[in-house]
Amino acid sequence: MKKLLGLFFAWMIGCIHLLSADSLFLKDNLHRAEPGDYIVITANKTNTLMHIYDRKERFLIVEEIAIPASRKPTKMDWHSWIKNNAPGNTSWVMYEIDLNTGKMQRYYSFTKQGWFEISEADNFLSKLLNLRLSLIPDHERKKVGLKVFAESEKARIWQPNLVVEGQIVRGVKFDAWRTRWPKDSSDLSGKIIELYLPHDNQFYPSYFPYWLQINNSIGKSRVRMIDSGTKMWSPKPPVMI
């Protein structure tokens, strides 16, 4: 009996380990975020810089600045851009995220000079952080090349670019994850979302997707990371107390 119980518990531990390896929540990834980390994402013709401004116990203070892609700074890197008060920006806010719940608590707009509440219905980031992601097996992943070749067993798995401080890092392997947006009143209701995270997460900000794709009936919407890095400095004073 003891031997059978031992085998049973060993099997249970193995199943738990397998589950944890094949699924994750992005909110758990955020525990690796450090002040000074930053990413720049592009979607819907807008570039958005997200900077980990500070960390206080279980709260992350995030600074977010948006600029139309057509106004993207070409003669200065992102460090210089924010030090020069982000010329051309259309929105500059700061908010805090509860690492335990993944929820955005409140946010301050430097653009509008005031505090604002965000409704649950409009809080895309909080919902995304709390969705269970499942690992996509290699045989189901997007392949490189023409359709006929891509369907062969020898086809290479497609990998997004990883950019750090303006430089593409070659040879980085990504894990692909999939989830379904819950049924709600939003445009994302019931949509399949695919995300790509670096397999090796020790050398760059890798807790947020470098590629996010929303599959819908009329095509695919994409959010991709165009830069990332560390040691970002902001000219804005702290507003979260």
C-alpha cells in the first residue's frame, strides 16, 4: 500500500510539473520585471513605450507613452527620446499593477494632468495578464516558407525578431502560447490569441510577448515588439504613493 501511495504521489507531482511547464499566466512573469526595464510595441500605427518605473512590494509602477508610428524618432534612441520629454507623444500616463491579481489599480495622465479610473471592460492589459496560456506544440506552429514546403516535417519553425537596444539578437528561440479571450461584449470576445515569449529569459526583458496575434473572422491583428532594453530613466516625478 505504501509503495502504491508513493507511486501515486510521484505521478501527481509529475502531472503538476507538466501542467506548469505547458501553461502559464503573464501576471506571474511580471515578477521578473525590474525598474529601468522597457519595451516598445507597435500596433494600429501607434508605437507605445512601456517602462518599469518602479517596484514597491507587490506593485509595479509602469510608465506608458504613445506616439504615432509616423512620428517615430529617427535621430535619437528611445533613451534619448524620453529624456527629451518624448517629442511628438500623444499620451503619457503612469499606473500601478498588483502582481498578485494582475489588475491595474489606477492611473495618472501627465497629458491631462489628472487621476483616472479604468473600467474592467476597457482594461485589456489586466484581462490578458489573467488568461491561462497553453503551450503550442511545434507541429502546430507557423512554419517558414511557402505553404507546400511549410507543411513538410523539415520546415523551420517561424520565430519573431528579438530586438534589444535597437539591435536584432540572432538565433533566439521562442515558445508559442495560445489562449482564448472570454466571451464578453468586447471586439475580442471568443477570439484566439497567440503569443511568443523567448525560451531563454535570463538576458533581456522577456516577461512580455515579443509578438501577439489575434485571430478573427476577417484576418489577423498583430502587436509586435520593436525594441526592448534596460536602464531606462524618466524625467517624470513619482506620482504613486
